[in-house]
Amino acid sequence: MALDNLHHVVVVGGGFGGLQLVKDLKGLPVRITLIDRRNHHLFQPLLYQVATTLLATSEIAWPIRRLFRDRPEVTTLLAEVDGVNAAAKTLTLSGGDDISYDTLVLATGATHAYFGRDEWAPFAPGLKTLEDATTIRRRMLLAFEQAEREIDPAVRDALLTFTIVGAGPTGVELAGIIAELAHVTLPREFRNIDTRKTRIMLVEAGSRVLAGFAEELSAYAHKALERLGVEIHLGERVTDCSAAGVMIGEAFIGSRTIVWAAGVEASPAAVWLGVPADRAGRVIVGKDLSTPGLPEVFVIGDTASVLQEDGKPVPGIAPAAKQQGSYVAKIIKARLMQKPVPPSFRYRHQGSLATIGRRSAIIDFGRFKLTGALAWWIWGIAHIYFLIGTRSRFAVAWSWLWIYLSGQHTARLITQRETVVPPSSNDSGT
């Protein structure tokens, strides 16, 4: 059958959910158009390791076209979606092109949420893309380089103060690695500064770090971070960010490197479709992950608001997105084959993992919980398993082993200089 005559599935987003969906549709009588505004699939769980000089960008990202080069029914488009006309079953790409669909799957992910203070974004980048990671890495390394030349003690202290806002897994993992970089890896490489005096501040509005984990694991992570030299500020909110530093409550702290890990908001998929969304902008989907009133439109991953049987939301993590992608593929297959569709989507939690530095981690598999070095090895094996391709698995495993044995980070390159605007007198915090 000619491809043009086949059922047309359009997938927007080449993340975990979108990729899993396309993989599971293999062998079905469909043609697939996969649209993404970037040409690569990103293994987001390890993105913080690019930001903190542990891994190179090529080790956690793969060209989407290469992944589907042997699938003639899959067309990949590098484009951005501007809107969806659900009545006409078309979507509009940037530039004005329209694409029709029979089934549409939106897996467009999420971005940083600054809780109405988007003006903070230039000073406190989040961590969602390779560009974000390389920006953070560049700013972090430049801070050490500028501190080496700085003669003003106050400015030097601000350069050597790193603030991470948000103590979820990303914030905790960033804080631990930055602390080890400053306190263990770099001291012998600088002459005018003592990098062991670097301050790493982790600011969390809630009552504990890693609130999504069991309390005993959260407590372990808290103590492990403090042993690494991380200053933890709980129950405190950031009230301002600038080029000079942060306001924590009413107190100003000079900090030239700020990383935002405090919240996310969904892509504008709900706006495109004109359907209800939750507070984070996620589309409130039905039990089959379709959009209410639009059975041919599915929304998955971080873009979807899905409740579990206990009333708790499905977490915005990679395993959940992959499960949703597989489930929607089964729905599409059942419809095409005119067979009964599977029952309502059920999320199967496979456990929560987080690292604290390069030798410790926590694992929560429900009844089974583990901390320390053994947890770190299990965490590493699990992540290597889910990487794409033998080359990436080998490269990441070798990088980790080298770092574990030597303490030397392998990707400490400043690849692009950025113009740093010096703080004005109005940004001094006084």
C-alpha cells in the first residue's frame, strides 16, 4: 500500500514518550511524521552531568533521523508547531506550513517555571536542554576563571558562590557535583583562589530536600550534601534574582552563578487545543490519554495531567512518559485492527533514584530502599542500560569509571564565551 494512503500519525516531540510511541508503532499500516524543534533526542536524566562537566553533550544525545533511518514510514521534520486546528485535523508549523493528521500525539514536554517572574530567566537558567546545560557549565567554569583574576574580595566571594534554587532530584544532583568539583577536583589547579572556600547554596521553599522520596532517604541526602559542604536553606523562598546575586527572603547574597531547578510548566498544547489544563498548564486528559472531546488527539509525558488510582498525579519522569507512549501505540493499533482497546492507562512505578556526588546515591523501590556507594553503582547500571547504542553506553561507563577512580571531570571545556554584564550599583543588594 502506498504510504500516502495509510493512516497518518503525527507525533510532536522526540522525547521519551514520543520516541517510544514511534518505536512501538513499527510494523503497523501507518505513516508517521515526527516533529521536533531540535534534531536530537536527549537523555534528560543525565543532563545535569553535562552541566557539571562530567559528560560531553554527544554522550547523552542522538540525532533523531539516525534513530529511524531504517523506518521508511517515518518522516522526521525539524520544525516548531505554532498551533492546532482540531476541527480541520491540521497543525500549523512555524513558517505557515499546515500538516494534516488522522491521529495526533502531543509529547511536547515542559519548560522552566519562574512563578510569574520570567525576568529572572537570564540570571537563573533552568536545565531542560543541551543549550541550558552548556550555558550553566560555561558560567560555572567562567566564575572560577574570573575569580582567579579578581582583586576585590567581595566580588571574588560572589563569583565563588553558587546558588541552586529547588531541592528536587535535579537541584540535589547539581549541588552535590558542583561541591565535589570545587572542593575536591579544582583546588590544585588554581593559584590565587582556594576553591575549597566555594559556597554552594541549595535553597528550597519546602521542609526537606527530595520531598518525593521517603523521609529517611531525604534525611540521608540532606546529611550527605552537608558532608560535601553544601549549605541547605529549607523553608526559604528566593524573592529576587539579578546579575549580582539572590534575595532569600529579605537577605541578599552575592552569587554570580544561579541555577533554577524549582519548577516547570507545560508546553502550550492546552492553548493550541483550547481544552482545560491544570495549574502547570498540562492538558487534563482522559483515562485513555486522549483529549476530552477529541478522541483522535492524545497528550502524553510532561504535557499531560494524568491521575493514578490513588488520586496522585503521574510523575513527570522518563519511565512514565515511555509507558504512556507504549500505551497510546496499543490504542492506535487496536483502533486500526478494529479490536477492543486496552483498559485505562495505569502507571507502574519502577522506583525513584537520585545521586549525591560521584560516590553516593539513594534508591527507593517502595519496600526496598538503599543508600550509599552500592546505590550509586545500581543507579549507574540502570542509567547505562537505558542509553541508546553501545557506543554511548561504553563512553558514559568509561567516563564514570575514570571520574570515580581519579576524581577528574572529563568535560571541563569553555566552548563559547558569553558577554557578562557587570552588576550595576542598584544590584548590589544594599
